[in-house]
Amino acid sequence: MTSLSRSKRPGPIPAVKRIQLNDPSLDTPVPDHFRCPISLDLMRDPVTASTGITYDRQSIESWLERGNLNCPVTSKPIDIHELIPNHSTRKLIQEWCVQNRALGVERIPTPRIPISPLEASEILSQVSLASRRGDRYKCGNLAMKLKEIGKETERDRRCIAAAGAARILSASFSQLAGESSENSKALGDLEKILSALVVFFPLDIEAKRWIISPGSLKSMVLILKYGDLSGRLSTLLVLREVVSTLDNASLESVSKTNGLAEALTLLVEKPISPLATKTSLVTIFYLISSNERAASRFVNLGLVSLLLDTLVDCDKSRCEKALAVLEGLFQCEKGRERGCEHALVVPVLVKKMLRVSDMATEFSVSALWRICKGCKKNCIVEAVQVGAFQKLLLLLQVGCNGVTKERASELLKMLNGSRGSVECIETVDFKGLKRSFD
């Protein structure tokens, strides 16, 4: 083998690398052979490549994952799956840490050996077998084992995902959900599968097909209604992942699932966690996109009023999502009617127009445009009264693009005719409203 040119070799490794101790005023020399040739830091999980060079696992795996296929020291080809744990060096490092404990050096923990592709495939095969036999208990426990391993390191997660975890877990959930699953124990086992599935996103087409099967959707509705906090959150995350890429026909089919709209609306009305609320809103947003029938279902459940009450006082992220859903509900006639009937609709939309973010502005303008264009004249008058004309004018002066600019301009034309007949009031605390709160 020809030797490498000097320019291709890594720079010289210093004889001693000094690490900072718990006490900033102290430090201690680290033996050269305990340091990784890449990071020059104390190795926590030493592994030896086929070239005989020992590295810290995180450093060498990161090196290889960036597309480098050769050993950094020898430039000979190496493979990530051929790295061998160097237990002797690791034990020596741990002993050195113990000897220097008085100087503030903490003993490194014994690392767990990463899962191999073969091991991942074997566990997933057991999951498939358990689901075919209808063994929910074993399938749930195996799913949790996969979840725990997948959360250890990103490398382990990718290894299990590459072995088909999302597809196999989704298929297993669908097979088990197709049977009787209305008792709490059965739901608990199904929750474990969904909890593991979340770790191995994204889902491919086949995995999504399993998840939107009638049996799967029925069980997910049951979990949303009766499952524990973790189970409901996992179900929401899986639903959001699935509906975010479905075509309109599939979205309409999912939205017709018995009890799904009610379960999602209840999670907005009675929040169980901030993440659950936001995930519910995103899921609803996708379900009602370009689907007036689905939007009408949520309108009939009182979602318009719930969203307006939420928007009075909420954080930026929840505000954006609530406005997006509200604008989607106003695409159907029934949604606009309910909006016009609510005392908060115009003041809230005008208030959020310039106060939150560009995204919130876009949805606020669009929702107000739909209300004013499709409802009674009193909404236009009230919009002028709470300062919409001035805010829209400022918005156009500051700058906005595309549909938002077009709708802001059209709103200004609609509001202009009522400017001289009403008095503008303060919108911050909704003082001066002519209508009572619903």
C-alpha cells in the first residue's frame, strides 16, 4: 500500500490533551492513547476499526455518516458495521477516571453496544409473528423494547427504521386492532405499538395504508377517548403524520371515521397537554383542507366557538394553528354562519392581524375576508369599528405578498364604504362591542 501524501493525513496529535474538571481552577493531563484521533477528547466508547485504529464511537460514526468511507488516520476503507468495541481500552479509561476522581474526573459509564441490522430484523420478525398470532401482550412489549433501543442513539434509531420498523409496527397494529380491542388492557398494548411507531417516523406509503384501515382508525378513536395521556398523545402524533400527506379522497374517508371528529374536538375543548392540543389542531387542519363536508362536521361540534375562545389568550404556536383551522372552517357556508353569529370573531381576527407572526397575519386576513365576503353587512361595519381598515392599510404599506395582498386589498374596498358611518374603538380589550358574548 502506498503511503499517503502529507496533505491528506490528519494533523499531528498533541502529546497531551487537558480536560476541564468540575473545579474550573483544576485540570489533569489525559494520556495520549485515551484520546480519540478525531475529536482529541477522552474516549467514552472506544471502538477499533478494521485498520487497527481506535476511535471514540460517536466521532468515527459521525465521520462515516458524513460520507467519508476511509479511516481518517490510514485512509484505508472501513465500514461502520465492522467497528469492534475495544473493551480493554475502555476499562483502562474507566480505571484512570477512578484514580483521578479526587481531581474532579468523573468515571465514564459502560456504553451499550449498538444494535446490529441482524438484531433489529430479528426483533421485528418477532413483532410480526406475535401480531399474526394475536398476541397483543408480547407484541406490545417487543414494541417498547424497540422504542427504548431506538431512543438510545440516532444510529440505533436509523438502524431499526432501515429494517422496516414503521411498516411492521403499522401492520401489526392494524392486525391486532381488527380484533376486539375495547377493553383497557387491549388498548394499553395497542398504545405501546403506537408509542414505538412515533420513534420511527417518517411512515412510508405502506405503513400509512395500514394505519388508515377501518380497524386501525376505530382503535385509535378509542384510545383518543379512553387511553392514558401518553397513549392519546402517541395516537395524535401518528394521525398527524398520516393525514399530512394523504390525498383528498383518503382525507375524506378518514374524516368520516365514526367518533374521530368528536374525539379531536374534545381534545381542543379539554386540553390534556399543550402538545396534544397543537397536534389535534394540525390534524383537524389537514382533515378539513379542501373538504367542506369534513369542515361542516367540526362546525356542528362547536369548534368555531372553541377556537375563538382559545384565540383570546394563547401562545404564538397555538394561535397560528387555531387561526389556520378557523380559516379552514370558514371555507364552508355553515362555518361562516357560525362565525358571524359569534361576538368575538371580528375583534379577534383584527387583533391577531399584526400582533403574532406572518403566518398568523395570513390566516387572520383570509378568515376575515371570508367572513366579510360571505356574511351579513354587520361584520363589515364591526370590522371598521374595531380598526381593521387602518391595520389592513398598514399591512399593505409594510408589505405582504400573494393571496394575502389580494385579500387585504379586497377587504379595504369592502370596508371603505362604511368608514364614515361608524366610530373606531380600541380592540385590545374588546371594549365597546355592540353584541353580547356567546
